[in-house]
Amino acid sequence: MPEMAFDFVNLGRASLIVAPFFAIYAIVMGPLGDRSGRHDWIASARNALYVVTALVMVATIALFYAFITKDYSVFYVYQNTRESQSLLYTWTAFWGGNAGSLLFWAAGLVIVSSIAVTTNWRTQYPLMPYVISVLMIIALFFLCLLVFVADPFERLDFVPPDGRGLNPLLRDPGMAIHPPLLLGGYMSMSIPYAFAMAALISGRLDAGWIRATRRWTLTAWGVLSMGLIFGSWWAYRVLGWGGYWGWDPVENVALVPWLAASAYVHSVIVTEKRDMLKVWTMVLVILSFSLSIFGTFIVRSGVVTSVHSFAQSSIGPWFFSFLGLILIVSFAILMARLPQLESRRKLDSLVSRESGFLFNNLIFMGIIFATIFGVLFPMISELVRGVQITVGPPYYNRVNGPLMLLLMALMGIGPLLPWRQATKKQLLRRFRWPMIALVTTAAVLSVTLRSFWPVLSFSICNFTLTTLLQEYAQGITARRKVTGEAWPLATVRLIGRSRRRYGGYLVHISIIFVAFGVIGSQFFNIEQGVTLSSGETATVGRYDLTYAGLTEGQTSQGAEVKSTLNVARNGRDWVDLHPGKIYMEGFEEQPVSNIAIRYGLVEDLYIVLTGWQEDSATFYVFVNPLVSWIWIGGLVLVIGGLISWWPEPKPQPVRSSRSLPSGLQPQGAGSGDD
Amino acid sequence: MISRNTSRWLTVGATLIVLAGLVFVSLSLAQNANSNAARPALEGDSDAAMTQTMLRIGDDLQCPICEGQSVAYSNSRLATEMREQITVQLQAGATEAEIKQYFVDRYGVIVLREPPRTGLNLLLWQMPFIFVGVGILILSWTLMQTRRNKEKVAVTANESASLHSEPSDEVDPEIRELLAQYDEELFGSAPTK
């Protein structure tokens, strides 16, 4: 007998069915109110947005409730959890499948929409009708999917005794974090997009919308970055091939919105500071958002399969249509506004900060193009020649590798270029030390490493790092000179006073750290397969591994096999490592590796148990140099991102030190002719 | 100039530290490279060498049922069988190319992680570089063009002085610039002169 009276699951489903009507109401009433000057209609549209938010939240809580009470009559719950699955992974299970992740998207979207609308209600009031409308159109799309295609509350007509459970690969802390972050980044891109569209539709094309959404863009970008880093970390810990990035389709489509957002974060600086590149910045907002939808589409539709796309369904055509609609409508509106977007200023010179940003954007576009082209090329090949092909890591490494290196170099060149135009003298002075660093590094490393690409890559890294250090050093010294503060104070205050700039530089430093890790592990890793019988020793790099047997056990998740290896480093006893395998209940056919990783600043030792016979076992042993720097880079990136995100202090009232700069001028003039 | 020297030595010092670190790390990296290079020559340890070759070949092959993972490192049964197949063929004396061809015959070109560079596939390899190359050309050309126009008009000293963010007069550019930057950041606007 079906349960009677109050049922949380049915309430959730009802909320999802009602929500689209409110969304439609908001979509219509906002612009209508603006056109007819009815402020109460606009306010009503906003309230409808709040109602949609509340309804989606009810649905979200209802699904959580179903998970926590383990209501297996709900098909989605049955699919994604089971008795033996710890409560921790209920969270993971929530978006482990299609319907749940779409609900997660929708929930996140309405929450950020509510926040963005509420906080900008007064300051950006003229944009609001259209912001609400655009956001609700996006929400409507996801709500329709949830109602018509992927219903998270679908009921079975019987109650199974136990669920099927989450794919074992997903039961990892890394997996509990990274997909929500990626989805969070995707959906946050909706906010800048909605504001940009609102600016275009309403014709208020001043920098207001950019200022209103700067922090949102940075949030989306930062959250995406963290999603990517955590995703790599998960792959490294769980997949067992010794790597962290496989250029797999899902990773690629997660990367491209990040690249577009990165390009946008840079071009917007030029738009804000110099009132240029307005059209291009608009294009990048549209691109970032479309690529976010594209990312969700590729991951969720099963058009391409990969290690990460655990959900496949028939929502492909829906996404495809929506994506097409976004692109056509957005660009049509942009075209219509083109005359009003013309910049008053023109670029002055090839060697200037502006053109540095332009080349930066070009390279970003190149990487985006190469990556999407690689993802779609198998489809092109199948359509044109009927031949199925795989585009694997070699393509991406060879094409994107050099492009990324170019981007790294630009990262070091950009800050050295003055705005508008540069004199030869300025350039010589600014480039001196970074160039010396480049040449010295290249010379020294050529002796030790003797191979072209790694030496070039490391040298470029050091060139860029020197540029950034020089920027900090100059800033700190100038500040000390003016205020007479001590070093630490001057450093902190310098960063605190211009957070965007020095926070941004910190992000650049974090990218160099990540690059160190990538270069080290890409060119210098050791991978070796060894089969050892009991007591036998194998040598991998500077490690001697002695096999000391295998034990079987039982964990809460299922049966476990655990091996023991005595590891000596440089001939001296070091640690015991225990690579193993877990056979999770219900997934015995698909054992998960329990990889033994010893993290280190110079290199990681990474051992996977792949098989065993009576008295011997086979291991894959990896020595992965510098990989830890990727995770350190991730941490620094978050710190730098937060610094540049944090609202700048209000301009301070003029103090007595205000007169100092001009007071120093004579001194500066005296030694100016060197 | 104290300030100028200080900032220079700060930069140089920090860079030297980084360089020292890099050199230290590079010694360890070079050791890895050596041990990688030495391995195929391990004639006495033919088992290990064979596993090595097997892994290398396997890493070039796509596991047909678990897309996104190579044959070498997939846990799936098919991948395990394919690894065994590679080992068997290696023991029978097959070359790398022969083994890859064997799998291509069975599963199609899709099994190769790096598509052969022939016919339509050439497009895959060339398009990105054409894209960026053309982009760079167009961008440089446009910028050169504007500069040429600019030169005709001739930039007057006045015009460059009107730049609010970074004054570029030649008195002592570095200090002037730094102070201006600092001032701008501290007070939200450039000092009025």
C-alpha cells in the first residue's frame, strides 16, 4: 500500500511541478514591468524568483530526506545508496546520478540568483527586470528537465530491501568535493551572464554590470579552479594510473569554461581600466556561460563517455537545443547592440599592457579551440569518414602543452609592459632581471637535465616567477620608502591596499607551482611494473621494494586485500607501504585500488597492487616528481583568489603622508639620468 | 638609489633561492631520467623489461569498454586480457607495431590513443596551430596598423603626460612610476601634479 497522508517525497515532486509556473511568471513580469513602468510588477517578478528558490529548496530537502531515511521506494535513492554505504556519501549520492545533479544545479542556481538579485537590487535596479528574467529562463530549463526528463522523485511500485549503491569509484573524499565544486562554478557563471544580457537588452552598457558581477565572476572562476584541482587529486588518489589529468572528455569540458572565465577575468581588466574591448568581453561572458552549459551537457548526456560520466541519459537533445538557443539569442542581441559598444579608445601599440592582454586572450582561445576540437573530432571523423577514432592524451599534450607554455611566458611578460605604449628604456629596465633569470636557469639546467622541453619550461617558469617577485619587491620597497613601515607590515599593507593586483599575482605564482608539478611529472616520472615473490626485492629509481606478503580482511565497505612492501630509500630502510584492493559489496566485479602514496616535495612514491598469485604479487610502481606542487599551487591559488576577491577598503581620507611622494620627487630627479 | 637597489636585491635574492631549489630538484629529476633510460637495457632482467614494454604499449591503447583509461592501467577484465595478450605476443617476439596492428585489426583505429596522422586526422593536428597562428598574425597586423596611424599623428609629450595611470616621463621613471602606482592604490587616484 502506498504511504498515506503527508509524504515528503511527494511534496518535493509537487514543488518541482509548481516551480516552473512561477519561473514563467517572473520571466514575463520583469521585462513587462520595465516596459510599462510598473515597479510593483518588477518587485512581483523578484518575489516570484524567491518563491522558485523556496520551492526548489523544498525539493532538495525532500530528496535529502529520502536519502537519509533510505527510502528505497524512490528509484533515485535505490540507485545511489545502500545500507553498507556510510552516511558521509549520502552527500555524494545526492548528485551521483543524473536527476540529482540536475536538481543540485537548479538549487545552486536559484540560491545564487536570489543572493545576486537581493544584493544588487538597489544599486543595479534598472538591470534587475532582465537579470531576473534571464536567470529564470535558465532555471526554467533545468526545472523542465527535472519534471519531464529526469525526475529525481520517481517511485518504484515496490520497496526493495536494499539499494544498489554508488559506484565504488565515487566513494572517495575527492569525489565528494570536486563535482559539486565544478557544478557550482558552472552555475555561478549564470550571474555574470545574466547581468551582461540585462545590460545588452536594457542598453545600459556602462561598466555598471561589470562592477556588479566582478566578484561573481571571480567566485565562479575560483570555484571552478578548486573543482579542477580537487578533481585531479581524486583521479590521482583513486584511478591508479599514476597521473592526475588524463585529457579525458569530461576533464576537457570542465577545463574549457575555466579557460574562458580566465580569459574573461583578464579582458575585463582592460575594459574596466581603459574602456576598451567591450564587445570582446561580452563575447567571453557568453562563451563562459555557454561552455558551462556545454560542460554540464557533455557530462550528463552521455554523448561522450569517460571515467567521470557516471550518468547517461536521453537529455542530450534538450541540452543541445538549449545551448543552441543561448548562443543564437545571445549573439543576436550582441549584434544588435554592436554600435553602442564601440570603444572610444583604440589600442596604441603592439608593445603595451593592452596588447599583452589581447595575446593572452588569443592563447586562451587557442587552448579552448584545441580542446573542444579534440573532444568533438571523433564525432567529425565518424560523420565524414565513418571511422571511429580516439583522441587521447598525446594530442592534447603536444598541442596544448606548447600553448600553455606560451601563456606562462605571457604571464611573465604582461606585468612588465606598461599601459598604452612602452619606451625602449622602460622595457630594458623592466625586463633586465627576468631575462637574466631566464638565461641563467636555461644555462644551469641544460647542464643537469640535458633535454630541450623541460629546460625551456623550467626556464620560462623562473622568468615569470622573477617578474612576479620583482613586482612584489618594487611595490614593497616603494611603500616602505613612502611610509617607513617595516618589511612585514609593508608587505601585508601593500597586498591589503591593492588586493586585486597582488592577489592576482599570487594566483599567477600558484599557476607556476602547478606548472612545476606538471613539468616534473610529465617529463621525469618513472613507471614500472614488477612481480615479486615473497621476500624478493625490486629496485625502482632510488627505492628498493621488498614484498612481505598479503593479508585479507573485512572493512565496513567490503572485503579488502592488503599487501605489505618494505621500502628502502637510497639503500636505507624507510617505510612500509600497503597498497591493496577493496571489493565493495555489490560491486565485487569492480574492485577499487587502495593506492599507497608517499607524498613528498621532490617526488611521490605511488604504488598500485594489480594482481597476486599464491606467493607473489604484481605492482605498478610510479615515482612522480613534483606532483605535490600541484596541490600546493591549488592552495596558493585559493589564497590569492580570496585576496583579490575580498572587497577593497574604502579610499581613505587624505593623510599627511600624502605629501610625501611629491616631496621625494627632487631626489628621484637627481639620479634619473642613469 | 637605496630603494631601487633594495628592490633589485630582493628580486635577485628570491630568484636565486628559486634557482637553487630548481637545481637541487633537477639533480633528482636527472637521476630519474637516467634510471628510465637505463631500464630497457636490463638484459638480465628480461621479465621486468618485458613488463615495461607491455606497459608502454598498453598506455598507447585505449581500453575499449572503459573509455578514458588506457589498457595499461584499467582495472577492467578486458584490459587485463589485453595486457596478457600483449605479453604473450612480446614473448613470441612480435614488435610494437605488430602488436598495435593486431589490436587495430580487432577493434578498429579507435583503440589507438593517438590517431594516425593521415588524411582527415591531419586536420586535427594542424587546426589548433593554424587557429593560433592566424590569430597572432591578425592581431599583430592590426596593432602595427594602429601604430602606423599613430605615428602619422605623432604622439605629443602632452598626450603621454595626460595618461593618468602610469606616467612615462624620463626623469626617474622607476621611482616615479612606483610612487604613482603606490599612490593610486593607496588613495584610489593618481596624484595631481
